[in-house]
Amino acid sequence: MSSCQGLGAFSCFFVLSMFFLSNYSPGPLLPDQGTIALAENENFGPRLMSGSVSPERGRVGSSFTFQVVYINPENVPPVYVYLKLDNFIFPENLLEENYITFSMDFTGGDYTTGAIYSFTWKVFEEYIGPHIYYFEARVGDMTLRFPENDVCYGPVVLGLENNQPPVLSGSVSPQEGTAGDVFGYTAIYWDNEWDPPQYVSVYIDGVPHPMAQTGGDYENGLIYTYSWRTTIADAGHHTYYFRTSDGVDNVSFPENGFFEGPFVAEPPPAAPNRPPSLSQGTVYPEVGYAGEKFTFEVTYMDPDGDPPSRIEVTIDNARYGLEKIAGDPENGARYRYVSENLTRGTHLHYFEASDGRENARFPQVGVLTGPVVTEPRSVFSYVTLVIVSGLIVLFVLLSAAFYVLRRKHKSES
């Protein structure tokens, strides 16, 4: 700071501005801006913490978003939350009374664990240079400040003159594939002045496709991607290149011409389909009473290993879907349907299935008979049957006894 001695306030600030513009590195210059785990704040009163600005530098016309977190364990909202930003127009802007005040808006969270307040600042040419700021809030008769006894540095606003163009690189993966494959294009955008891209596009065979940011950062490069799902119509050789702009300069990669790729091959012809088959169609019991469960089963086989797209049993012109219970299509899969609502009478059924291309039926022609459903016997029928059976047994016993006694009487005579 000794180099500023003897200079006026405005001259000193101008020198400081040039110093920041030429030596500024992103990020806060304070060793600690009050970032602490939210759980630890339960032991404190209301406070401001985690103040920041994003991006930390940008060009005239850009928007900068300031954020700060307000916490109050007693769940009391603040009267206000302000951003105090230096008034760059006046050389005395380092004096507290010359800061510009902006009201910040609540944008999320809650007061007990952390309420986020934000303000977005759009800059114009008169604000070119480095800036400083702090946050202020009021709750009850208490005034809060972040940082408590210092200021935060940023953002740095750059002019449009002497622009350094962005650096762009990119590639496609894989280089070769088959129609139906997905090819991924990746571009990396980097700008020494942290200018955000106006757009990043990949040109495939001369046709532009907008890319979406999927990662990265301003310091190491922003990552943009685009996915191209090909079809049979896309078979053949292709070309590509990337384009972007930082709002001042347009950049292409490669600088001239294009890259060759990917090569998309036609898919191999599909093997002819082999139809499925149905066998061993059964129903059990074959004879039963109304209200009883009747189980229909059939075996499905497909030499291509295709599972059935549908498999049904038709009972008296009504169709019902079957469920797989065991096996696999190549070796034979068993399917089942259980009915509990068959009415009295003789029923007819058959099975049908499809692998999505060809159908199968069992039996191939006609229908299967069954089951035969009868009405259950009444209690009176059961009692009558028991009595009649008992009388028959008694008659047989008496006949046997009479026969034995008669034989004995004859032998004694």
C-alpha cells in the first residue's frame, strides 16, 4: 500500500481497481466468511452467514446473484435483509454511508435451519472494475452483519475491450457404431475472463444441435453434451464440428473444416422368426361342483426363446390371461389360469399364444371338452344316501347271519 501514499482518494482507488483487474483470482479473499454447520448454530442467536456472489467476475451486461443465509433458532423473521454494495461512481465508496443498499428477497429454506435471501444485480458500463460488499439484517432491535468486521471482495466487472476469445474443444464417442446406437458429443468451453457462453452447438453434417451444460466450472472448463440416437436412415459416414461465442468473439473447433465421424453401419438382417407352439393343455378336475376351483394349464415353447406377447385360454367364448408358473420359452414354460366361477354344465375351452409375430393354438383345430360342472348335493341327499347305505349294509349282515344259522341247523339235523 505504500505505493498509494501521497495520492488522492480517487487516484488511490483507481490504482487499486487496476490491481484487482490484473491480479484478481476468483473466490473470497477473507480467510473465513462464517461458514459453519447449521446444526452448530442452534447454540447461537440470530445471525447472517455464508454470503457469496455468483459469478465472481463477468462482463458488462452480465447479471450477478448475491446470496446470504439468515438463521434464527427462535424462528423470528428479519425486519429486512440488505445487500450493501460499494457505490463505484464515487471515490469515497469505501465509507460505509456511501454504499448502495439493495433489499434482498427470501428465496428458500426456513428461519431455524437457514433461510436464503438473494438479489440479482445487472451491471452496466459505469460499474466496470472490482467491487466490495457486505450484508446487513435487522431482527427486533438487533442489527446483524456479514462479515461482522470486514467486507467481501467481488464481483469484478470486465469491459468489452481487449477480449480474449474462449477456448473450445470436443469429441464424439464412439467413433463407430450400428444404426440404433447412441453417439455422445462432448464439448469443453473455457474462458480466461470467465465469460459465460452465449451458446454451445455441435454441427452434425452441417446441421446445428444445441448442447446442454452437464458439468464443469469456469476455472477448469464448462462441459456441454449432446446425444444422437441414430436410425437405419443415418447409416453411413458423418462429419461434425463445434461452435460457441462468449458474446464478443465466435469460436469454432476445429478452427477450420470439420472432423470425420462417426461411421454408422447398417444393422445385420434379422433372423427369420420361428413360430411358438402350445402343448399339454389340461384342466383339472375334469368333473366338479359349482363354486369349485378349476385349473387350466398349457405348455408354451418358442425355439427363438421369445416369451409370449399374449397367452390366453378361451372358455365358452370368454378369454382369460394365463400366468407363468415355471420353465422358460426354449425348453417349455408352464402357464396357468384358475377359475372359480364356472356355472353348471359342460364347458369347452382352447388355448392361444403369440410371440408378437406369429400365433400358436392348442388344439390346432377344434376345442377341448371340460370341465363338467354339477350342482353340489343337498344335505337331504347326503342323509338319504347314508340311510340307504346303512339299510343295505344291515340287509347284507342279516342275510349272512340267516345263511349261517340255516347251515348250522341243517348240519345238526
